Amino acid sequence: MTKSCFSKCRLGRIMGWLQIVLGGLVIIVSISTLSRFYSAGFFLQNEDICRQFYSSNVNLYQGVDMGALTARVNEVLDKMESLQEKLESTLKLKQMDKNISKFLEEEVIRPLYAAHIALRQIRLPRMEVNQQMKEDPLINSFVVEEIRKYITPKENRLGKMNIFGTERVYNSIGHACAAMKEELEEYMDYDVGSYCKDDWTLGQKLMVRGCDPLPRRRCLTRASKLYLRPYPINESLWRLPDGRNVRWSNYQCRNFECLSSKNPKRGYTKCTGCFEMEKEKLKWVGNYSSLPIDFMIVDVLAIKPGEMRVGLDFGVGTGTFAARMREQNVTVVSTAFNLGAPFSEMIALRGLIPLYTTLNQRLPLFDNTMDIIHTTGLMDGWIDLQLLDFILFDWDRVLRPGGLLWIDRFFCKRKDLDDYMYMFLQFRYKKHKWAIASKSKDEVFLSALLEKPPRSL
Ligand SMILES: *[C@@H]1O[C@H](CO)[C@@H](O)[C@H](O)[C@H]1NC(C)=O
Ligand SMILES: *[C@@H]1O[C@H](CO)[C@@H](O)[C@H](O)[C@H]1NC(C)=O
Ligand SMILES: *[C@@H]1O[C@H](CO)[C@@H](O)[C@H](O)[C@H]1NC(C)=O
Ligand SMILES: *[C@@H]1O[C@H](CO)[C@@H](O)[C@H](O)[C@H]1NC(C)=O
């Protein structure tokens, strides 16, 4: 009984092993076949085929005098350059009909310049043997030339290391770009050197849906019809900017006055009233609120006198926190997103720095550098706990030891408060201020001022 099982079991095991080995063989054979197909260029897009042959098959160049070709190209480049200079100087000197000079500018000089640049960017095949090209992630998700050009790593000239110690520079895009091919291709559909479409809304839509970072573009961004000198800094901080300095075509409103909270057709819902300076002037100073959740800037700075110099305001707004902090000689960068209104333009016109960013990415700041992070209006009870966790750890990374985290009017459902409180308290920061107030029947506000401890491990 035991014996027969023994032999049967052994047979079974041997058969099992045989199957595994055979399976392995099949995989190896298919991979090697595939890779042979691949090295012959069967799966490659046109450009790859060229690159493949150009880079690894030096024999193809026998018979082409590379030196002569390079010399010829350089000659053409020189000619184009002198022609360009001649045209431009003529345009400047001669009193020409406006229509003709405009025609020359747009239809002759600019295309010529674009052709010139394009020719300069052609990399003539190198004489030396390159190592086999490695396939780069995402490239074959796209067929549009300009996207492929952007994400193709750029080798340093002369094969040298650059200041970052790498041989090539990678232009990165968000991985979700691959899921929004059509929109991205529309976004990247332009003539190099010409004017971009007026499509920042498409770019913003791509960003919020995870195509972030967006690729850079080689077209000229449109600006407002007029751009008047911005107000000097002693006036700009608290004065509604001149609406003519904004391109309004993608907003419902056509000037800053229209963005008032009283106007039901203002076209945005976040941070209503943020474009009214009288209301903004009250925030974080004096007695702007009797609620315990509203801390004053002077009280917060008094906790660390003279120590607060640089910070980040993470929220939705028009830069008022940064403006007040500037008056206290603290430099604050404000995150901004154009949610139906020109938040970024407004902040910049006030003379402050808008950081155009989403919740998608790690902050572009180094570890232990910020004195203060203030947050309001952006993350509320809607936010996923795991997302919040990643964000909070990132802020913790960026805050310096002894830096302050000011959570301002965070709100959520009363029943969720414990979850969120745990999130904020998990870092064991020192609690300077902590206040909870009722927002509505089932919602609560939470404000906190927390200090990152030293972490000299
Ligand atoms: C320039 O072109 C516009 C139409 O494109 C025309 O109305 C105008 O008269 C032209 N001006 C001159 C000086 O030719
Ligand atoms: C701002 O500064 C300029 C020169 O520095 C001065 O002429 C102007 O009066 C100031 N404006 C205000 C509102 O203080
Ligand atoms: C704030 O209010 C208190 C009493 O409500 C008052 O005594 C104090 O002067 C006010 N401070 C400012 C700066 O308005
Ligand atoms: C900010 O700096 C200026 C110039 O150094 C100084 O005059 C001013 O008193 C400072 N303000 C505060 C609030 O410390």
C-alpha cells in the first residue's frame, strides 16, 4: 500500500518537474525568437527602425563620407543664419508697411528660424559604435512624434557625464499620460515654434487626471492682449490687479471684479470671496474671528521668534497668507491651481510666488528645509486616508526639525474626526495649539499647530 503510493507519488513528482522544465524551455525559445524578431526591427515604429539601424549597424555608413556631410550641413546652417540676420535687420531699418512686416515676421522669419533650429537638432549619426539601445518605458505607447521626441532620453554631447553624473537626461511625464493618449496627443499637436492653441484647460485636465508632469511643449504660449506694468510691491500685495494682465478666454468672468462672491455667475466655487481684498485683509490678523480654530499669524510666529523665514502654503487661495507672512519678513510659496478662476495669475500679480501643482506629486523641495507649512482649503474630509498619509509623510520630510505644521480649518464629518486626528498625531509632533469647533450639525473644524521634533538618528 505505502509502496505503491511511493512509486505513484514519485512518478507524479517527476511528471511535475518535467512539465516545469518543458514550460521553461518553451518560454526561453519564444523569448529568443521574439528578441531576434525584435533585433531585426519587426516591432519597431519607423523612428525606432532608423535608430536601430543607425545606432547599431555602422556598416550601413560605409560609402557615406561623414566628414563631407557634416561640413555641408554646417555650411547650410551658416547660410541660414546670415540670411536670418539680414532679414531681421532689414525689418528693423526699413519703414515698411505694417501688413508686409507682419507677413515677413510670421510667414518668413519665424518658419526660417524654426527650420534652422530643427536642422541644428538633427543628430548626425556618430561614427563610433553605440552600445545596444535600451528600450525606454512608455515611448512605444505613443505614436505622435513630438511626444516621442520629448520622452526619448537625451544623450549628453561628446559622450561626457553631465553635472548630475549621468550620461543622458530623461524628460519624464506622468504614467497616467499613457491612459489619456488621445487628449495628450491633441495637447502635443502643434507646429514647433508656432503659437500654442489657447488650451491650458486641456493641460490642467490632463494634470488632475494623473498626466502629471505634463510634457514640455515647443510652441509659444499666448498672453493677454495687453500686459501693463504690474503695480509696485508696496501696492500690489493688497490691491486687486489690473484685469487686462490676464488672459480671460477660458474663464467665465472677464475681469477680477466679476469674481466677487456676490456674483452667482462667477464661474468658480472654491475659495469664494478670495478675490475680494477687503475680506482677505481680515484673515489671520487682528480679531478676524472669535472661533478658537482661527489662529493669528503673530501668535504663531511668537512661538519661534525670529526662526521662521521660509515656508509653504498648501491650499487654494489668492496668496493672502503669503502676503501677510511677507510683511513679517517670511518668504512663503503658495500652491495654486486655476479652478475656474485665475488663481495663479492673481498670486503672481500680487507679487507672490504661485506654485502650479496638484496633489499628485512629491513636493519639489528637499528634506528638512522648510520652517513652516500652512494648509487650508484644499484637503478636507473628502480625502482618502492613504493619500493623506503619503502627503503628510512628504510634508514631514520637507519640514525641518523644529519647523511648524499649521493645519488651518481642516473639516470633516464628525464621525470621521478620530481617523483624521490619528493621521495628524501619528508623527508625535509637539502640540502648540489644538482646537476643534462645530461647523454644522454633523461636521467639525480642526485646527492645529504642531512642531516637528528633532530626529537625529
Ligand atoms: C492690412 O490688412 C488688413 C486686412 O488684413 C486691411 O484691412 C488693411 O487695409 C491693410 N493695411 C494696409 C496698409 O494695407
Ligand atoms: C510705493 O513706493 C514708491 C517708490 O518706492 C512710492 O513712490 C509710492 O508712493 C509707494 N506707494 C505707496 C502706496 O506707498
Ligand atoms: C480684539 O478684540 C478685543 C475684545 O473683543 C479687543 O479688546 C482688542 O482690542 C481687539 N484687538 C484688535 C487688534 O482689534
Ligand atoms: C522686516 O524687515 C525690515 C527690513 O529689514 C524691517 O524694517 C522690519 O521691521 C521687519 N519686519 C518685521 C515684522 O520683522
